[in-house]
Amino acid sequence: MISVAEGQSRILAEIVPLREIEPLPVARSLGRILAEDVLAPFDIPPADNSAVDGYAVSRDDIPKEGKARLRVIADLPAGWVFDGVVERGETVRIMTGAPLPKGVDTVVHQEITEREGDTVWIATIAAGANVRLRGEDVMEGQRALAAGTQLRPQEMGLLASLGFPEVMVVRRPRVAILSTGDEVAEPGQTRRPGQIYDSNRFSLMGLVQEVGCEGLDFGIVPDRKEELTSRLLAASETADVVLTSGGVSVGIFDLVKEVLTEIGGIDFWQVNMTPGRPLARGRVGKAHFFGLPGNPVASMVTFLLFVRPALWKLMGRRELEPKRFEAVATATIGKKLGRQEFKRGILTFNGRRWEVSTTGPQGSGILTSMVAGNCLIILPEERGPVQSGELVLVEPFQQP
């Protein structure tokens, strides 16, 4: 068996990012990966403008104490400009976002003014207050977003503010998903005695889509070598990555390793971890292959640890390391020496520090432990039981 770290390293070393790019409307770009740097075509803001509703004044007209009387010569709404020059003793009533006219450099918010007709009295205020300067957000020619950035709502907004209706993104990786075994039945169909309904295909489909890839459902494959061979070959012709669950252990009907040896290749198939020791990594045709364990928790945990970083790299994402940090264990956590363990945890912030507890029973078939949890508690091979109050490393399920 290899370690988790070695398995992750070997997988990433084999992954080459996709080169195919495509234009996409910014409004539909959530979760996609930028294919090229985005340079600002102009300054943002494009001009000095008001940050509040108030009166635009010259710093020379601001009183050192008391109040100053100024003549209001115009109203300036957002979206318009004042073509004239504001002279000493004059002011323009200005709305938030409107460009500052010539002759002024400060905005007095209207709450501290007194207006009477075309006259306004202003109190003392710091010179330059309430002004957003040209280019203070982004300057013309600056790299606003780097290639490899995964687009979130805030990046979508920035692209739109720069005037881009569409953006170049990396093609979404296609991931074929199969469940194996005579023991699994399709939800909604009659279940024979001894069968269980297939959950892995649906969990994996959700995880694949959450990463930002396209999931392809190749159904359930029975324990027949010829059928498994043909289904894997068909999946490899369509997808960049093929995922199976089940069939990678040591049972006489666990056929995935045998078939993979004949039609592709295996890099490794056992990892020193719990849950998820049986994990096959290799290739089928032109596609990357991951044979995940059949137990539902092990299937999801191994996806998060091994498949997700591989998909991130395949889709061209810059950040491949998941966010991890320390939290305080609120109860004893059992752990045996010699194997890395990944407990399902409930991570909370108590106002001062992050705390974590397990979800309860940790069997690899207890899918409700993933439902109740929001993180993995990572316990290295050399660590024994964890006592209440000790620090442990956690990895949230949801990653930025």
C-alpha cells in the first residue's frame, strides 16, 4: 500500500490540463476556469466620483471651524457629468457615483449640511473625503484576473464591470460515472432480495458537478466481465475521466482490476487509509481512470482526496491544494496507529476558535455521517487516539 500523500502526488503528476478553450457569456460562467489573463481595458472607476449623496466642494472652501456658506449651482445625478467649472464659494449637489466636476475634490455628505434655496451651509470635513479615485479598484492595463481562476459571482461582476460580455474559459472535463455489481439496483425499480439501491452514482454525479465538470451517467454494470469491458471502453471514448465505484477489492466478483489490466493499465490500487483502502488508479484508452470503493462513504471520501484535485488540475485551476486548518477536538476520537484516518466531522466556530466533533459512528457504509458532517478530520498514520482539547487538522467538504 502507498500513503495518501504519495497517491495524490502520483495522480497529479500524470494529469495534463486540457488545452481546449471556448467563449462563454459571463452570465453563464459561474464555476468555470479562466483560460487566459484578463487585462483591464480602462480604469475602474473611470473617473474620480462621489461615494455618497452630498455636495461637491473645493478643499479651500472647507471651514476650519463652524460652518461655511456656499452657492449651489447645479444638481448632478449619477450617470451624468457637469461640463462647467465649480468656482470658489460654489458647490454642486452630487449623487453617489457621479463624476466629480472640475474645481472640486471633496464631497460633504448631505446629512451634515443645511440647505436653504440655492444656498447650503457645510461643516468642517477632511479634505478629499467621500471621493472614490480614478483607478483605485483596477487600473488600465492591470491584470484584473489571472488564467486558472475559478469564476465566482464576484469575478463575474468584475468582468462585467470591465465591459466584457463573454470570457474565454477552459472546456469542462467530461466525467463518465459507473456503478458496478449485481448487488445494486436502480432507484425507482424493484429491488431483489439481497440488493441495495445505488447511491454512489448519484453522490459522485453531485460531486463532479460541484467541481464544475460535466457528469455522464453510464449506469449500473453487472458482475459480467464482457459487459464491464465494453462499458468501460465506451465510457473512455466519450469522457476525459472514468469513475467506477465497487469492484476494486479482493472478492472473486471484483472484476475492475482484472478488466483494467487487460484494456488499460493500473498505477496503484491500495492506499493506506480508512475509509477507502481499495482505490484503483490507472487509464482506460485515452481516459484517466479511478476505481473508487463500493462503500458510499469511502467512495465520497476518496473522490474528495484524489479525484477532485485531479479534476481541478485537468480543468486548469491554479489552486490545487484544498483549504485545511486546525480545530479543537471537543471529545475523544478513537484512532489506531499505522493508518491515516479520515473521520467525518461537524465543524463549528464558537466565537473564539474553531471546534470539531465527529458525526458519531464512522462506518464506511454510514452515508448519514456525510450528511451530518461538513468536514473531514484528518488523523495521520503516526497519531493515536485524540483527547478532548487537542488540535486536529480539518478539511471542509466545501472548498472555495
